[in-house]
Amino acid sequence: MKNLTALKQPLLVSAWFMFLTFPLMVIRVNTIENVVEWRWRNMIWVGTASFLLTFLWRYLSDRREAARKEAERTEDHEQTLGRFLAGRPEVGRYLSVGAMILALIFPFVFSTYQTNIMATALMYAVLGLGLNIVVGQAGLLNLGYVAFYAAGAYSYALLNHHFGIGFWTALPVGAVVGALFGILLGFPVLRLRGDYLAIVTLGFGEITRLVLENWNDFSFGPSGISNIPRPGFFGIALDIRGATIYLYFLVLLLCLATVFIVNRLQNSRIGRAWIAIREDETASQAMGIDGTKTKLTAFALGAFWAGMVGVIFAAKTTFINPASFTFLESAMILSIVVLGGIGSIPGIITAALFLILVPEYLRAFSNYRMLIFGSVMVLMMLFRPQGIVAGARRTYTFRRRKSGPELERG
Amino acid sequence: MSMEPVLQVRGLTMTFGGLRALDNVDLHVEREEIVALVGPNGAGKTTFFNCITGIYPPASGDIFLAPPGGKRRRINGLKMHTVTEHGMARTFQNIHIFPAMTVLENVMVGRHCRTSSGLLGAVLRGAGTLREEEGIVNKSYEILETVGLDASVNELAINLPYGAQRRLEIARAVATDPFLLLLDEPAAGMNPQETKELEGLIRQIRNGKKISILLIEHDMKLVMSISDRLCVMDYGEKIAEGTPAEIRGNPIVIEAYLGEDPDA
């Protein structure tokens, strides 16, 4: 009986879909022979597909509901992937060592093309980790992140064009320019909260792009800047393959450094202050946290990384123009953070690899790219709103001592 | 050593548009004293808290804060986090914990203004930072023991039962090392058993940590047994002040609470 009711709704849905699509999918007027063709087979397709999809949908949501009830009943906390990893550090260690080895041999096993794509994906991973400080930790929704990325890229391109400054000098300069832009924007807008902040940052991103597009004397307009040199390798000229591998390792190194730094920040005094601000701004200020200063730090630090990756981007593509810094780019980076799991480092790296690599390997479906992207986002928000790997908080164990509690070192 | 009051408020006035939410309110809290601020709903008690902690800048009046044995300071118009740094911490009427942080981390945030390691320290994790971090953890754990939450240090704060969340908020405020603690309806929504435990906790904080306490509370049983002194507010004005026994018999207070006696 229970199975029958489970089948009822999918049946109704498929009937409704067959009815709706009937005029489009079934009837076709053949204007040459002046006859009406009845394509009943299409109707069967539509019916079966909608039936199966609805059934699957119902099955999944029922299961989810059951799991939630079960968790409530037993008062057991949801076993998330993040919590699983936090409880078993050795699993995480094996996984990271495995990933590390794979990353190290990758350029020697795969072609230059693959290495190039992988370097791009890692760049986005770094951008995601940078934006995670702003959005994930401090809770400041920044939709104009690409502006800082552009600031870094143009710093290198322009400094090189006018003064012949090399990559290694430009890297810290680009990062600092990014951070300065962050502070510049941050000062006036950080008193805004939530949606208002999102709109202002979105506007800022667009303004930056439009300025770059229209200020011909400064940024060479839409035609952009070309012939940006690749990073130097102790003065040795590298061929294309060598240069790609070199850049790949450069990005990998940056990615590792970012993971290291972000990881340390997460459980520090500043990291806790960011999360406190995200969780409850009034309470965090009542606890003695200087809201403006702390938010500005997060904003500038996020922009710092964007600036640095911007320099690498300019060096990697050797050509930049404003078209590389559209809102879509900001949305992409934000999707990486949200999809990966806010505040979770492994999640964000996974999401960056997924979102950048999958479209590259599925070029055949490039027409449907945004469609698939949108559906994946909707499904994620429905079934895993916490992201691929939910961020878990650090736990502490204590040992009783006569002199008082003592933190156990693990 | 002079026995200056730790908090001295003179002529505090606050207006929202045409509404006078606070009208010339005077109040002081002595060292290690428990003072209760009572009054009907809308009397301006929480506005008073918000004014002295820097959420709203008061329209006029003076607020002085004097740490025991320290220098008196005027704190009008200072930002909230600076007020906390000066030694006055508060809890909120509606619970304001950090839900997605663990219980221990909530209290650790309270140590923020008493510690100093910055970005560089966090990344390099030098000996100084590690020592400071360990100090934060141990001190936070001690405070959690005081409020009886040491068994759930690693739980997310949102998963705590209501009464425990209230105690967590008090623990977090105590972690900022205040000499004056403002509690905004700490017993709201608690059952009689929890309220009794809360009373013990407030006394313990006052006696153990030498912290003066100013609290807003509607539970008259708690207020009468715990406070050294009461201030009664109505329509933004202070209408009475005195010991619990004096307030209990005060006709003005009875009128404010129960309305005018038609037979009088």
C-alpha cells in the first residue's frame, strides 16, 4: 500500500508533463505534404523520463527526511564528512599525502594542455581560499572580488609595460595593491551589512572593469595589454612545456602556502574574531572585538590573495584585457566557496578542481555549461547546503590537574 | 584606597525622535554590589544598558567608570568594544551566543580584548602566541567550570539547552575580565530550578571574582533575594531606589506595577 502511494505522485506528474508537452512534442504539421504527424513515441519518452526523475527526487528527499528524524530521535549529531575527518586525522593525512604525490607527478605524466588546466584550477583554489576569509569566515558577502584580482593583474602588466619590472618584484607589489584596494573599498562600505554590502561590492567590481575598459590612456582599453613576460627561471629561457610546468609548480607552491596560512588563521585569535563577527556582530563587539578593524583585516587579506593570483594570471596568459574580469568571474569564485563548504579548506579545493576541470573535459557539452552549473548549484543547496565538506570546529581535550585544568597536547 | 562607585551615571537622557526613552536617570553601583534595575515593560531598562555600553550614544548625561583602585573615566560615546576593554561587560536579553562556534570557543572570544596576538603571530605561531593561546584555552575552561559547562566544551553552542546558553553568555562576558557585569534578564525563560542555580552562580561570580553586578530582571523572587539595592524605573524615569525591603513597601512602585488603586 505504501509503495502504491509512493508511485501515485510520480504518475500524476508524468501525466501532467505529457499533457503539457503534448502540443510541442507530439503534434507536428508536415507543411510539405500537408499532413499532421503524431509522434506518440516522444510522449512515451517524456512520460518515462518525468516519472523516473520525480520518483528519484521523492526517494532522495524521503531518505533525507528519514535521516534527519533518525538523528533527532537518537540525538545523534549528523556524521558529516568534515567531522569524520576531524575525528580521524590519519585519514586526512593519508589523503593529503596522496593528493600531494599526485600533484607533484601530474605535469610529468600528463600533457602540457592538462598541466595548464590544472594550474588554472589551482589558481581558482587559491582565489577560493582567499575569498573564504572574507565570505566564509568574516561573513562579508563580497560580489566584487574580481576587482582585486584585476588590480593585481594590471599592476604587473602596467609596471612591466612602463618600467620593465619583472614577475618576482611584481608579485608582492600586486598583492599589496590588491590589499590597498581592499582597504580603500573597505573603509566606506564595511558599516553596511548583508545584502547592502553585496550590492556595493558588486558595483565596485563593475566600476573597476568599466574603468579598465574605458580609460584608454591608462589601461589600453578593451584591447588590453599583451606580451607580458612569463616568470623568469634564473635567467634560463624555457620552452612552452618547461614554462607551463614551471608555472604549475609556482601555483602549486602558492596554493600550499595559502592552505598553510589559512589553516593557521582559522584557529587563531583573529580567526575566532572573524567568525564571531559573522555569527553575531553586536555580541562580538560587546565582547571587545573592534568590528571595523577586524572586518577591514579580513577584507584586505582576501584582496591580498586576489592581487597575488592576479599577477600570476597575467604572467600565465601573457595577455590581459578587461573581459577576463567580469562579474561571472566573481560569481565563479563565490560558487567555489559555497559549493566547497564555507570555512572548509579541503572542500574549497575540491570544488575549485570540480568547477574548473569538469567544464574543460566536457567541452562537448559547452552549450549546456551554465544550465548544468545552475542545476548543480540548486541541487547542492537542496541536499547539501553545508557544501561538499562542511567545516568542522577544532576540539580540545583537557586533563584534570591539581593546579587546574591543563590543555592536552595532541 | 577610595571607595568610589565603579559605575556612576548622572542625568542620563536618551531620545528616539520625540520619545524620551530615558529621562535624567541617575544610578550608581558600588564595588562588589549587586544592583537590580526593575520596572514594567518598556520602562527603558534595556535602553539604559544600551546607552551605557555604547550601542546608542546618549543625548545627554555623564557615565563614569572607575575600576577598583584605578582612575575614573568618562565613557560617554565610546564604542562598545572600548567600553568592554575598560572593564564593563554585558549579556543580552535575547540570547546572543555565537551559534556555530563551540562552547569553549565562545568563551575564548571573550578573551579577545585581553590578548594581543595578530595576523603574523597566528601564521608564524611563535612561542609567545602559543603561550597566549594556551592561556586563553585554560582560562576559558576554568570559567566554563565555574558556570558548570565544562562537560560540553566541544559542543556547538547552538546545541546547548536554553538555560545553558544563558549561562554560556554569562561565562563569555566574565571571560573579558570585567569589574562590572551587566546582565539583561538572565533568568528569562528559566524554570524555578534553573533560576535558583543562576542565583548561586551570580553570587559566586560576585564573591569569587569580586565583580559588581547590575542586572535587569522581572523575576521578583530572584531580585528580592539577590540584590543589595534596587532601582525602579517607569516611563524612562527612575521612580524609586532602595533596599529590597524598602522597595517592597513603596506605594509608588506598587502603583507603577499594578496601576492606580481605585479606592485610594
